[in-house]
Amino acid sequence: MTSDEVRHDRSFRRLAGITAMASLPLAAGNLLAMFASVHFDMNGMTDPLVLLHAGSSAPALWRLSMVLDIAGYYLLIVPLILLVRGTFRDVGGNWIDLASFCLLAYCVIGAVGRSEEHTSE
């Protein structure tokens, strides 16, 4: 491995770590906004009528929770998935490729699904 590859690998590891850490407060913000939109009523997670009866501030908070969901749970985790794939590729071979592909598909489908939910409101 050349010094450029080592430097590039180190910078990608740093990027993956920073984005993974940055996803934590966004994911927590998602939960907070989601629960705030239904006035912290736990039934609001399974009963859509609770959200409908939550008042005029609920849609804006719910939309915010969806945006934070996309960033906190899906998009910012992609570099970490790629880093894990690159790190364990020699050990796990095709199994690591399959797991990485499935995780990336999960991230893309989840982000698209949340953005569709966000735009359809």
C-alpha cells in the first residue's frame, strides 16, 4: 500500500467515523420530533388518529422527524457500511459483499420511502 493509499484510507476512516457520530444526534432529534408531534403519546406511533388529533403543529414536527430520520438513520451511515466492507472484504469475501449490498439497499429504500412519505403530505 502506497503512502497515498494509506492517507486516503485514513481520511475515509475519519469521514466514516465523523458521519456515524453525526448521525446520533440527528437520530435522537428524529425521535424527539416524532414524539413531540403526538404530544409524547406512545399510542401515536401505532394509531394514526393520534397524529391527526394532535393539532396544527403536528405536521411540521412530523415532517422534521422524517428529514432527521433520513439523515440520522440512512444517509450518514453509508460511509460506515463502505468502511466495514473494505475492512473485512479479505476475510469475508462474498458474504461481506452481500451484507454490504443489503445494508446499502436498506439505506436507499429507507431514504426514498421517507422522502416519498415527506412529499406526499
